[in-house]
Amino acid sequence: MPKMKTNSGAKKRFDVTGTGKIKRKHAFKRHILTKKSTKQKRNLTKFGIIADVDKSRVKKMLVM
């Protein structure tokens, strides 16, 4: 049986921490930034953690 392939889109978007949590970037930080407050843009820069309900789906895409 062939090896499982990692989802190419997922490997570009997610990163696994040392403790096994999955990091993600926030949305809404690409364009149309003039109307967003400085506080909102600053908070969108920080990494988020994947929700528990999505964890199994993302792990399958990353073949963990």
C-alpha cells in the first residue's frame, strides 16, 4: 500500500508546536487594512491555536 500524502495546502497553513498543538494564522490581515484599527491588526498578527473540533481533521491532512 502506498504512503499517505500530506495535504499541500495544509502544510503551508499549519504548524505543529513542541507540545503537539497546531498553530494557525488569523484571517483578515491581507488587504483593506486602512479601515481596521491598529489594535485589531496587531492582534491578527499573533498565532491562533486550532479548535478541538477541527484538530482531528487537520491532523489527517498533515498525516500525523
